[in-house]
Amino acid sequence: MTPTAYCRLRTIKSRTSFYYPILLLSPPRRRAMFALYAFCREVDDIVDENRDLAIAREELNVWRRELESTFKGDNPKHPVAQELRFAVAEFSLPTAPFYDIIDGMEIDLNQQRYKDHDELALYCSKVAVAVGLIAIHIFCFGRTSNSTENSTLKQFAHHLGMAFQLTNILRDIKEDAQRGRIYIPQTLINKYGASEKELLAGVWSQPLGNALSQIGKEAEQHYKAGTELIEGKEERHCLFPAVVMSGIYHCYLTTITARGFNTLNTPVKLSSTTKLALTIKIWLKERVFNK
């Protein structure tokens, strides 16, 4: 199997909400996004599926060395790293965010609680905003003026990265608790009198819902800020796939909010049909908007 085919299959098998928006890209940009997503999946699985912390840390270090070979133009061993060579060369991808992503994954090995909002925001910036900073190069490189240094693009990546990761935290709270991880800042837990013990045991409570509602409000603010940044601007055209991704992820948040943030008892999932329908709906809306 070629590195290109490996990354595409890795993305398809993950059933990611980003699959249909990625298909809207031109073939070279689509290929690069499959490589980026596959990289994120590889390093995330190291942390989530490996119970031996020492082995997980060493595997992340192997990926750091693979990235070094990729950026130097050498011959990395992993098919995802081999495919990333194309993306890096084609779209002048920044190097630092890739290492930030790995550093973020390592946080999950070393830290299972977050003291306050600032600690959580730092984690989100590593595991999600960094991905956005890479993706905007793939979406917009060569299509907007000064696309590599455009501050609007970077702000957009920040807001959507934060929104997506906060939505993930709300959606995956049960799965994370089963791994012993609680991403709700301790300040919120204490403020609303929520119980970590009950959360880890999968027991729902209204104080927990109140704490989660604050994370939901912040996520909503980031979705709104990201959308407002690109209304009527030239960047909106190249960022269209990200707009679709935002629409799908915002649907998760809307559903979670309607449930009172209780995702412990019934996990929130969107079917492939729903994701495709949302993609088409947003595509049609954007076509009208851009006329």
C-alpha cells in the first residue's frame, strides 16, 4: 500500500466528522489533509491505546525523529511521515505546530487533571489549535495575499481549534473518565460542587451539568468569533472546508446543549448520513452567500 493510500484509508476508518469536508478540497490539498489527519490519529492512538507509559513516551519520541527526517527532506520510515513530505513541500507547512501536537499528546500521559482555565487552554492550543494552524496552510496557501502570515487566518485557527476541542471534551466526557481523565478545570468543579468520584463512576449530577455548561458557553463564543472573523472576506473562500467542519462540530454542541450536557448516559453521535447532509446544506448556503 502506498503512503497516499495508507493515509486515506486511515482517515476513512476513523469515521471522522472531517471526512466529507476534506473531500471538497482539490486533490493535492485533499491528499495533504489526509496526511495531516492520519498523523494526528497515529500519535493520538499511541496515548489512548498504550497502557505502558514508558513505551508510549518512546513511541512519541520516535515520531519526533520521524518529523525531523520529514522536515529535513530525508527518508522517514513511517508511511504517514513519508506522505507528509509531500504536504510540507507543496504547502510550506510550518514545523512547530507538528511538535506542539506531540507535546499535547504527551500532556495526556503526564496530566489527568487541569487546575484552571489557563491550563486547559494551553492543552487545547497544543492538541487542536496547532492542527488548525497547519490546516489553514493547506486550505489557503497560494490562494490569499500573504497567506502564510495572515493574522486573520491564525485567529480563525485559534477560535475553531478551541471550539472543536472544547466540544470534544463535552462529547467524550464518559470515554475520558473511563481513562481516568477529567478535563473540566478544578475551579469549575469546585465552583459548582461537582463530584469527581461520581463522574469517574459514570454518575450524572446537575452540579456536573452546571460546570459543563460553562465549557459549552466558551465553545459557543469561539464558534461565533471564528465565524465573524471571515464574514465577507476573501479568506472565506479558501476556508470553506473549515466552515463546513465548524458547522458539523457545532451540531454536536447544539445537541449536547439540548440534552443539558448529559453525555454520560447516552453518548452523542452523528451518523454518516447526517454529516453528509450537513456538508451539502452548508455547501449550498455558501454558494448563495458567495454570489
